[in-house]
Amino acid sequence: MNVAIIGASGYTGLELIKILINHPKFNITYIANSTGEENVQDLHPCLKDVIDVEVQKADAKEVAKAADLAFLALPHKTAMFFAKELLDLGVKVVDLSADYRLELETYEKHYCPHEDKEHIKDSVYGLPEYYSEDLKNAKLVANPGCFPTAALLALLPFIDYIEEGSQVFIDAKTGMSGAGKGLKEVTHFGHLNENCHAYNPFNHRHMPEIEEKIQKLTNKEFQINFVPHLLPITRGMLVSVFATLKDEIDVEKILEDRYKDSEFIRLRNIPVDLKSTAGTNFCDLYVSRNGKALFVNSSIDNLLRGASSQAVVNANLICGFEEYEGIPKIAYVP
């Protein structure tokens, strides 16, 4: 199947190219960014002698001529304009931005007025462990955010066992690639090296995404207290979830039963680490409790399971392929 990558200049666009080059069913026929006029080998020198494709200036009509499915690795507020046009032209879309992840009211409260309200209802949230059947019939996938992916996979199996009315705390740490390629003061080497800091505590845009998906999947509402931190590393994400249980239950069995058939969930008997998932689509999980105090620990690659490889898994599902086809499983170790 012919596919397009729109937004090839950023980290997630590069990761999509790297995955799709070796995919057994997808063929890259169109690569674009906002300017075009260069070869992908010049845009990403690491691809020299690997792929020879001219980068186009993004044009939905040209995408429709060249591809059956498009990956949108575009910023929030921009993706919706391309998605609307592509969907109307009959092109399937996997959108890596936040533009279709949330209900309209929630989106407009935390982002901006939405310019494609009619397609929000058609989107399927791209968390395969919970939406696989819906994804098989989707035309538009809203690829989850990296923090919500790691947090929801850790938290959702325990929602029915958490004390109602209690608060849930999520401590999350990520590599600087999650901030994108644009220069910012907090991502300068001199600031980030040998340093770590919290940002947007209780106000990060991924917090309402986590809360909304819990409510939609379980019909339960919890106050989520979400605090992200920036680590002096390039890639990786480590999330720690803390909650209060109703009873002293077998938390390991609950996690094992929920994910026993999941291709990309690995359960660990020691707390998880960043290196073991870097370069893969795996989410590693560890759970423990102290009486009724629950601790769930998750690790993902923020650029892959948190964005590009999960997007390709979703593309596999909507195109009728096996979810694991062409998906990276070998970690960047050491």
C-alpha cells in the first residue's frame, strides 16, 4: 500500500521514514514538509544512501494522487486542515497531533477553535490495547500523546479497584526530543545537561487527555494530578502512577490478565528502565503495592510508542494487516 508522510522535518517524521523504509506492506511514495525543494537525504543526512525521495511542499491533492494513507506528523492546529482535505479526497489518515484526540469542548478549552468539527466524531483513539476493533474500521486515527500512552497503559487495568473519590498522582519524565526540534531556553545544552525540572505541573495539555480517556473507557472519573519532568537525555519516557486501592488485591495478576494477549506490553518483576524500551514499540510495566497504596511504573520510547511506531501499528490495523508487521522490537542497548 502506498503511503505519504506529511511533516517529515521533525523527529517523529524521521522516525516514520525509518520504520516505513523496511515495512513489508507499506511503500513510501510521497514525503512532504512546509517548503519542499530538497531530497530527504539532505533533510536528514542520516538517510544518505538509504532512501532517495524528493521532499515536496505539502499538497493534499498531490497526496491523494500518490498514496492511499497519510501520516500527519504536523503540529497541533495545523494537522486538522490537512486531515479534513485528505479525508474528503478518500485518503486514510493517521494523525500524530492532538487535533482529533479530544472531545470538541475539551480540545477548544486547551488548544484553539477547531476547524474540522465534522470529522472529530469519525476519529478513533489510537491506543491499540483498548481500541483495536474500532481501529480496524477507521478512516481517521487520532494517535495518542506520549504521556497519555504511558500513563493510560499503566493505570487503566486498575481503575475498577481504585478507591472512588481518591486522587491519582502521575509523575512523568521524558527525554528532550519530546519538546521537538525547535530551540527553546530549557532545551539548550547548558541548561538541560546534568539538570532536571518539572514543567506545567497540573496544567499540561496531556492531563485532560488522560482524564477524558479514563472516563470514556470506564465511565469513572478521577482527579488526575499530572506532573511532567524534562530529563537530560534524548529519548525515553518513565512514568510512575500512585493511587489508593479499595482493597489489598493481587495487583500482579490483574496486570497479567489484562495484557496477556498484548503484542507490545511486557511485564517486569523489577521497576522498569528507559534503555530497555528505547528504539522499540514496547511498553514495559511493573506494579507493586504497600497495603492499599498502588504503584505502577511504565516505560516507553517517547518518539516511537509515544508517536511514530504506534502510528504505524494503527495504520496496520486500519489497513487489515497484523499489528506487529514492520514494528521495531530491538532496543537501543547499550
